[in-house]
Amino acid sequence: MTTTNQNTNRRLTPGTQVVSKTDGEPGRVVRISTYRRNAIDAWSYLVETTYGQETWDAGDLFVPEKE
């Protein structure tokens, strides 16, 4: 797994492929679920997975590298 800067996950666009750090589950960002105080950066995202939609904290996911 690639180490990423924690701030890079705060401005993901809808459709971005992401992976959960807790269980390795893949998904795609649907939209920002909760904003930080600055009203720009994300605190959490609504993510579409194979099991439905889930809310993931921005710090609990990473964007896999493209080959």
C-alpha cells in the first residue's frame, strides 16, 4: 500500500476510485458527505461499494495508484 499525504483525500471528485484502509473494500466516491469548517475540504464521503452506499471518513481511505 502506498503512503499518501492525509490532506490529499480532502478534495476528491465524484467517480474517484477509493479503497478503505480498514478492510480493503473498494468503492467509488458519490459525493462529499460532510465538509470541514472551511466549507471546501471533505470530512467524509458517500461511497458506492458492491454492498451499497456507505459513509467513509476521508482519513480512512486512499486512492490506488493508476498503472
